[in-house]
Amino acid sequence: MFMSLYLVIIYTIVKDENIEYDDFIIKFGEFIMPADKEWQDRVKGILKAELKRRNISYRDLAERLEGVGIHETERNIANKIARGGFSAVFFIQCLIAIGCKELVL
């Protein structure tokens, strides 16, 4: 599921509490999954559902994004969506590019 990742971590314990860096948590020297993985999965699912609902492929999305001045390749889009860790800006750009005017959560 994960690509190879090489980490060098200098463990620091501050008052016996977890230390959080970006979206990873270091707890007493052990690596824990990204803290917001569930949120990433949820947002990824919303975007994929909106694309599926409109029968839009990643290639189509790349072309539509190009139409609004956003330069992304089909492969970059596939990687971002598979990772689920894309920005809110990218999410909104995609929704605008595919013509999504309302989003029910």
C-alpha cells in the first residue's frame, strides 16, 4: 500500500507527550499512521464520486483543468487522488473544472 519510504527520525519526548509533525505522529519512538488518514480518505472519496457521477476520467479532468488555467497531467492527478493528500485549492479547482456547483456532505 505504501511506497518505500526512508525516514531518519531523531526522537524527542517533550513532557512524555506525542510529538506531531505535519500529518505524522511520533509516539515514544514508534511511527504511527498519518493522523488525518480518515479525512484524506473521505475527501478522496467525495472527489472520485463526483468524477464518477459525471463519467469524467482523469484525462478528461486534466483537460478541463487546463481549460481553467491549471496545468496538471493525468498522471499527477491520479497520484494526488490516490494519495488523498491534496490541497483544498486543488479540490475546489477540480470541482469547478467539472462543473460541480453544489456538494452535499
